[in-house]
Amino acid sequence: MSIKYPIDRSAGIIFGLLFIALAILASCITAQESTADAWLQKGDQFYKNSSYDLALRCYDKAIEIDQFNPDSWNDKAKVLTKLGRNTEADTASAKAKELGYSGSSPLEMPDEVLEQTYAANSSIMANITQNEILPAASVINDSNTFIYRSKDINGKYKFEIIKVHFKNLFRGADQDIGVVDRIWQVSDTDSNQVLVNDSDNVIITSGTPLTLEEGYELAIKSIDISGNKADLELSKNGEAIYSVVITPPQTTDSLYTYSTDIGSVEDAKIIEVHFKNAVRGADQDIATVDRIWQASDKDASQVLRNDSNEVIITSSSPLTLEEGYELGLKSIDIDGIKSYVELSKNGEVIDSMIIVSPQNMSETPVIDSSIVLLFDASNSMSGKKMKNAKIAVNEFISELNLKSNEVALIVFYDCDDIKIVQPFTTEEYKISSKIDSIQPTGETPISAAIDFSKYYIDQNANGMTKKIILFTDGEETCPFKTTYSGTKDIDVSIVGFDIHKDSSQEKKLIELAKRINGNYFNAEDASTPDALASSLRQAYVGLNIKNNFDAAMVWVNKGNAFYNQGKYEDAVEAYDEAIKLDTENTYAWLDKGLALHELNRYYEAIEANEEVIKLEPENSAAWNNKANDLSELDEDDEALMAYEKAIKLDPNDALVWTNKGLVLLEQGKYSKALEAFNKAIRLDPENAKAWKGKGDALNELGRYDESIEAYDKAIRFDPNRG
């Protein structure tokens, strides 16, 4: 239903009689047996005479009495369609079919069948005066309708002269907005003279009131922070005369529709856009559109666009349509429930609407990411490896924000045995309970499993981003040719578990990742769950890492330039900028630790190195640097433990052996220090620092001739070393 700023003032069925008629209707029904059929018959009468709002109330009453009557649901669907509430109509129609509706509705009967009852009802209405049905209360408003009554000279309320029905409200950053979908007004001097009877959507803002006849204006003074209550003020000839607070329902309206007159055809629908969900972001608002239909505004029979692919609209990037039309996302309310959109043609705004998509109306928040964990349960994953894999996956799941992420668990056991063990869920315990029961069996169908998962995501995912995270300890062992490409926005990450770097297995997995435009991560160590858990985290943020990595590395390189100039404070600032862009950039954390070490800020340097270790537990350089910082703080025992960890990770690093020897030398453990220096020299025969340390150890052991030879070597390889 399109929103039209000018009010179409047409005299038709008198909207003011709706509430009168309903009161009469209630009394008539009460006089009869209060059954669903009685309300259903009355609803049919009102429907036949185009009193659709009253008909809907009757059908709702019939359903309240007997919710299993398919005729009531079917007739409700028809009247909702007449009111343009298509989403609700579809729901009611589906309910009717579910209850077994298959026959003809009373609404489809010949006119003469219903004319007699309608005539009788009109006669009753004519004999009942307003005074018999008007309440005496001074303020009479239902939750979503503004009602104003005129007064006589004694100050008593006589009759309703203005009714304005509010569909929904929107609290914006710079203005408040209300959508009105029904306006009725009679003259305040002659209640029989209908001035306005309009059912088109109209926008009211805090800066633009609703202009009515005879000098009346209805203004929004304010909307509460939740966007649920509006403080309204009615004025006449510029003077405020009445105010009230209304609370419209959260009407679900996820379909934007725009209609216009084309030649002799009035209100021809030319644009229809369905909103799936919306997210209010820190920098920009985002909405997902999953259906777009457009016809030409010159010939409505010429369809220009009809697709159901998901499209992202942001507050800075509108949806571009044909013939110069653009649909812009202007704002999303503070709760992220309602979206205010504007349609423009050739740069000029021509229409606007408040969208409340069904997903946003639910108590469940919008799902940011849909993640399929693709678990390798082939035979090679048996034993301790499987145990550590389960621990790692459970640890990874426990760290996810399952309020905004849904996770599915798919397991491949053999070439023809790929199972959805747990469909998409936001409940951690469901996934954990299924993980524990996985047992390894047969071959490794990697390509088929990815294919299977892509199809499952396409059919079932609710998230705005979609990810497949596969971890495996081997290469493809099942013959399979990929046949399903699916949508192009699925991020696929492959994690090699217990696969050595630069091995043939790793090269094949990397090649597969490249072929499907995915990412590859290595969790080489299977002796503990730590490496796999770390790689799963990296795979989860893989897209962000990929997008931000280059920008972050510019700052890392700038920091390195400062470091080489001895400008360590400037270097730390540059590394911090890199970390802001990519919080998991290990280069930035590692180099920041080195700069902090040079500034004698050892505790901060240790924290930086621990960030690297958290991200990459197998990073030997981080362990070595942490040990150096501990040594400067005279924490020699802890430093030695860190050096041992670095050596275990990379036993061929001469620098680590040298540093270990220096700490042992400080502790007076000269023989052990000598062993460490000898190991360093075997790895790097021209290591002047190790030769100098060896000379010191030999000197302390009283082996002076040998110490002189060691010092000579140190001088030879580094003449400037003192």
C-alpha cells in the first residue's frame, strides 16, 4: 500500500458509523445465541457492504469463540486482502487450509442471499440514536486511534468529529514519524456532513502535522524512546484544544509497495520490495531485501524486474531500481525494529513508509551469521585426535555470541554418509550434546561435504553472513565432482588439523580452498585442543581478517619504519592503529611487544606477546620475546620455561638457544649455559653473541684457554661487540 502525502478527500461509506454499527451489532448478537456462526453471519453482511473493518472484527470474534472453524479463517483472509494487509491474509488463508477449508465461503454467495439481512440490520440502526450508544467519558480512545468529540454549550460531549487511526510509530534521530492509515472527519457544525473519509497511508512527522478541514491540525509532539507511545496534540486555527497519548500495535508490514496512476488506470502497482530484516549499526544502518518486483510506470504490464536474490541496502547505499527510481534506507529506530524508507525518482522524494519486518518483530534478535561446522569423522580422526577435536569445537562454540549467531553441525563419516547432526540453532547445549556422540568411521568426502553444506545453508540460513568452517586431518579420498554452486556470498574456511606445514596434504587443501574462493588455516598440532580452537576462531573472523589485513599492514610497516629509526613511542602508536583495524594481526602485536621492550615497558610487552600466543599458540617468536621480557624483570625461572616452550616449537632457532644460555649464565648454571651456547653455535656458527656467551661460561668454569678462543671467534664475527 503506497503512502500519499496529499489526502484523498472522497465521500464514501461513512467511517463514523463504524463504531455505532459495532455497538448495535454487539447488542443484536447478545440478543441471539452468542455463537461463532452468529458473528460469522454479521461479518458477511458488513463485508458485502464494504464495511471491511467491521467485518474483520466480526470474524475475529467468531474465531475467538471457535478457533477451529475454517470458514471464519477463510473469510478473515478475504477481508484482510481487501484491506491491503496481504501478509496477515496469507497467514489466515494458510490456517483455513490447515483446518480443512475446501468449500465455498458465504462471501461468494449471490448478493440477494445477504441483502435481506443487511436491510434488516440497517433498519435497526436507523431506530437507535447516538445518545443511546455514546459513552459519557470525556476521553475515549482505543490504543491506536485518536478520537476527538465536540462539546455543547454546557461542556458535554456530543458526537465524534475526528478519528485518526495510527498504524505504527517511528522515533528517529532527527524527527519522529507516524503512519496513519485511516482518517475520518465530519463538520463540527453538522455531524451529517462528512469532510474526510480516507484510507490511504499518510505520513505525519514531528515537523509536519496532519492538516484537516475547518482549521484543525493534528501534530506529533513526541514519541517515547521505545517508539511505542505518541503524545498527540490537536489544534484549531493555531490554538491547542486537545491532547492525548496513544499506543499503536507493532504492525508487521514487511512489504514496501508503491502505486501510481498510469493513464486511465488508477493506483497501478509498479514497485514491490520485501524486507527480510534490518540492523542498526554504529556507523551505518543495514537492511536485507529478499524480493524485488517492478513494472514500468508507463505500462504496468511491462515487468522490468522480478527476482528473489538477497540484496543489502545501507543508509549510504540505496536500492537502485529501473526508470530512475531509488529506495533509500533513511533510518532504523534505536531498537532496530522499524525502518524508515524513502522512494525517490530522478533524485526527488515521492513516497515514504515505515517497515517492520517479521523477523525484527520476533523476540529473537536478528541473526548476524549462520555458521555450519563441518566435522570430519573419517576413520583417521580416531583416538586422542577426535577427543581434542571435540574439546576444541565445544570451546569455540562456548565463545560465540549465540544471540546473534546460529550454528548447524554437519558431520561426514564416509563417502556416502554425510549427516545434518544438528540443524541451525542458537542454543549451545544442543550442539554440545551432539558433538559428544560423534564417532569416526570411514573415508573423507571433503568436496561432497562442502557441496552438501552450501545447499543446506541456501535453504535454511537466517543470517546476513553465511560461513562454512570445515576441519579435517586429511585430503580428499572420495571421488566427487562439485555440482552445486549456490549463492556466492558463502564464506568457506578449511582448517587443516594435524597436517604439517608445506606437506603434500596441506598443498592439496590450500589448492581446494583457492578453487572455491575460500580460506585455509593450519592447526598443525593435534596433541592438544588449543591449536584447533585457535584456528576455528580465525576461520570465524576470516572475512574480516581478509578485508582488513591489507589496511592494517600499512600501519605495521609504518611502525617498523619508526622502530628502525629508534622512534619507539611512534612505533607503538602505529601498531595500535593496525590493531584497531585487525585485532588479530599477529604481526602488529609481535612488533608492538618489541617496541615496548625497547621502552623498558616490560609488563606491557608481555601482554602484547600473550595476545600473539592466544592467537597462535605455536608462535615460537612470541614465546622467545615473552621470555626476554621476563628475564628483564628478573623472573628467570619463568623466562626459562618460556624459552623451553619456544625451543619445543622450533628447536633449530639459534637465537632462542643463545637467550636461554644467557639466563642460565645469570643464574650461575655455567655448564648448562655452555650446553645452550654450543647448541646455538652448531645451528649458527657465526653467532657472535653465542660465542661471547660461551667465552663467559668457560671463563667461569676456569677453562681460560678455551674461553679466549671463544672470545676471538666473537670478535671475528662481530668486531664491534664489547
